[in-house]
Amino acid sequence: MDLYSGSTDQPFVKKSISKIKIDVIKYMPAKLLAAISGLILIPIYTNLLSPKELGLYTIAMAVISFLPIIFSDWTGIVSLRFLNEHQGINSTKNFFSTLAMLLTLNLGIMYIFCCFFFDSITKYFNTPLD
């Protein structure tokens, strides 16, 4: 039995699945390149950096990866949710300017947060400041 039999949305579903397959093919090289470069860089980092430097690099990358999750990644999800609504009433310019202002404000808050809690972060991870 066909998965789509009896559905009135059959052309839409097939078209959507086709678009998803095309997007997967488009984005796969970037994901593969990132994974392969990571595998290539691990031995380079371990040979060039001392254990202390590699530890500091790892902590820095973890903090750098985590902060955008708190401050800016959610704005993309929110923007996708409300974009169609704003396109329907022809207010996309206002929508994107508000989104840009929100991202700028979030980056400013993240910068202030990092400056304000820098000492706490370095003490928590026991990182030297030399």
C-alpha cells in the first residue's frame, strides 16, 4: 500500500519530499567538509599545542559555541515562525529591521555578559590569564 494513497495533499507531499532531498544533497558537502576538516585538524592541534594550550582552546571553543545558543540562535526560529505573517501584510522590511536590531542588541548583551563574567568564567575553568 502506498504511503500517500487516499491523501488529497499527495502532490504537495511529493513536492516537499523532493525539495528536502535536494536540500540534503546541497548541504551534505558542507557537513562532510566540516567533519573531514575536524578529523584532519585533531592531529595537527595535538602535535602543535601543548596539553595546557589545547585545553584552553577546547574551553574557548566550548564557550564560543554555547553563548550563541543562549543569545541569538532562538531568533532564527522565531523569525521563521513569524515571517509568513509579515509577508502576508507586506511588512517584511519592518520585520527584518526589527530582527536586525534584536540580533545587534543580543550581540551587545553577549559582549557585556562576557566582559562582566570573564573573571568568573576563567576561575570556573581554572584557566591562567598569562
